[in-house]
Amino acid sequence: MRNIHYTHILYIVGLSLVFESFFILGAMAISWFFSDGQLMALFLAFLTVLVSGLSLVGLLFKKARIEPTRKDGFVGVAISWIAISLFGALPYIYSGAIPVWIDAFFETTSGFTTTGSSILTDIEALPPSLLFWRSETHWLGGMGIIVLMIAIFPYFGMGVNKMMLAEGSLMGVDRIKPRLIDVAKRLWGVYVLLTLAEITLLILADMYWFDAICHSFGTVATGGFSTKNTSIVEYSPTIQYIITIFMFLSGINFSLLYFMLHGRLSSLYKNEELRLYALIVVVLTILITLNLVHMTGADIEKGFRDSVFQVVSIVTCTGFASADYERWPIFAKVMIFLTMFIGACVGSTGGGIKVARFVILLKSLNHIVQKTLSPNKIYVIRYNGYPLDEKILSSTFSFVTIYILTFIGGTLVLTINGLDVDTAGSAVITTLGGIGPGFGSVGPVENFASLPVFSKLYLCFNMIAGRLEILSFMVVLALPYYKY
């Protein structure tokens, strides 16, 4: 492909692997502390990833110091996500915990993309170090390993603008400071602060420190990996409420959280996306609570707690479960399924279509009605007080259309592979949106282990496509056919 600098792309991949290797050291420390017998396997994984990354960086350092092109950024980021998922599977494979390559790749891809879908049938059987690595992939992928590199890329002489463009996790974030590097640093600061705050509160609520760390990683990253087979079901109401609050916070645009920490509370109220996000959570929680209380005779507090937990978990694309929602009344189940299409706020760690796009869609529909009723009236569509041009409106409609078509196409592909409609449809939407559990044989008390190999591989790339907001991934796929 012309105008593609492979030295830049491989250099980006190499740096990603170097960063990834450092985080394996955390799992090694846990293995040493618990003496779980995985230290050598983790050391070999660390060595493999580090040497592979350093080899690429060392070979290409001098050739990759100029600013990468936009195409380089898109391709480099996409391949980096695939590479860190492939190499991130090594701790599972070397240890023998997940000996089948496709299963290990699926688990790691689900971790780094903060999806939370799993092929493990007995999570609690994993050694502590691998449970930690499993949760750590969430935390590292939540804000984005690429965003972490952006924060320190200047020290390597690399440009960052094209990288930021291709990295979906910060698309649309309000500028905190003019320089993108400063944005990345400050958002990672908020990310770490949220994590530490949740760990502290969970420990104070009598959760074991190791479980508190792992669940905080999964919460703040809106990932959903738990250290328990039953997810959050067995924990106390206090712990469930704490996790609910932090899932909700992690679904908010992180730049808004930064403003909130600096006392700029007015920015929260004025943000239209945040208002709709909160409204969606409140309305869905009330409707499902009333439905559970009326149809099942559930206790009001228990019905409310299960409702708000699952609504926030699905809206933010976290995927933790405090109840088996497949046993809920049909109305509640339909509400949960529809919620899977919403997603969290732009600039958060959550996935999905994103609430901001729904704000723009609703305003566009209102604009159509206004123009129909008053053809001569000048009506400007505004978002948070700023006028939106046709390019933004067009890209919003295009994204939603592509998202729905990807869901339909993926469902058809999986049904051809032998899955029933409930399982296929929910598996596609839950991996595309980074949610985790679905319905049918991939429901909240089930897993993805029984899926055919092709289905698992397809869903792996579905997770990566969703993590990169689909369009970035499609750009990479279209590059070989693009006429320069």
C-alpha cells in the first residue's frame, strides 16, 4: 500500500508491546506474594513480550522519529490492539491455564477491549496471579494503552496527533489543555484516582483487598471481569452500591470528571450528554424496578438494587452481574437488550454507540419536525451551546447506520455458524459494545466457551472493531482498496 510507512507502524506496535510487558511484572509480584507456582510462566511471558517489543523499537528507532501520517496512525493503532491481545495471551498459554490458543486470545482480547466476555467455566480455579493479569488487561485497556503512550511519546521523539485520531477511547473529549499530551496525562490521573478511591471504599466495605483491586480495575475500566464465578451476586448490598456508583462515574466523559475535581460543577449541569445519560439510567431503573416488584413480588429495595446495578452495568458496558436477568419478566429483559445499544458517554471508558450520538439524533429529528412545520424558519442544531455543521450530523448518522448494519451482519454470520438467534444477536451486540454477557448460551450465568472456533475468532475482531469505534477499524480494512 502506497503512502503507508511500515517502519512507523511496526515501531508503534513495538512500543505497545514494551508497555504491555511492564504490566506483566504486576502479575509476577502477585504470583510471588501468593506463591501460586506461576512465577516462571509469567517471567517467560514477560521476557517474550519485552524482547519482541524491544526488537521492533531498536530496529526502527531512527527510521520512525518523524511524524506518522494519518494512515500510519490508523493502521498502527489497529495492529497494536491485535498485537497486545495476541501477546497478552501468553501468560495463559505458558501457565497452561488456557492451553487452547483461540480461547486464550479471546480472553485477552475481551480484557484489553474491556468487553468482559469470557470462555472460562470456572474463574475461581485460576491462580491469583492470572486473575490479577486478567483484571489488569481491563485496567490497561480501559483508558487505552495507546493513550498511555501518547502521554509519554515525546520522550521517544514521536508525534501523537494521528495516534489520538485513531484511538477511539478519547474521540470527542473536551479539551482540557491545548496539547493532546496534557489531555492524556490528566485523564490518566483521573483514571488512577477513581481506581484508588474505589479500592479504598471496597476494602472499607469488607471486600478482600485482592478482590477489591481486581473489581476496581474492572469497574473503572468498565470491563466486568470478576474474580468470582457468580460475578457480584454474592457480595453485600453495600459493595454492590459502591460498584454501581463507580460504574456510573466511569461512564461519564473523563474531561467532565476532571472539571468536577477542580470545582467547575457548572460544566456538569450544562452538558447535554450527561443529562441524557443520567435520565436514561433513572427512567430505566424505575421502569425495571416497578416491573420486577409487580411481576415477581420482589422486595422493593432488592428490586431497586438489582435494577439500578444492571442498568448502570449495561449502559456503561461494564457487564458485571448482580442477578440473572435472563430470569426476569419479558419487559425487563427487552429493556436490558435495548440498553445494550446505548453505551456510555463520549470520552469515557465505556463502549456502545454513545449517548452523545443519541442527543444529536434526537436534535436532528426535532429539526426535521420543525422544518416540516415551519419551512421558512431558520433552525440551528446546537450541542452544548455550539452549532453543529452538516459534517458532524452526517458522520453521526453514518456511524449509527454502520453500527446497526454491523450488528445485523454479525448476527447473520453467527447464525450461519450454527448459533441460535438469541445467542448470535446478543453475542454480537455485547462484544461490539464491549458489554460482556448477553442472552441465550452467553447469558450472565453462562460463558462463550461452547462457541465454535470461527465464532470466537469473529467476535475477537468484533471486540477490537467496537473498541476502535468501528470506523477506525473499517478505515484500516479499506486501505488496500483505496486509490491514492
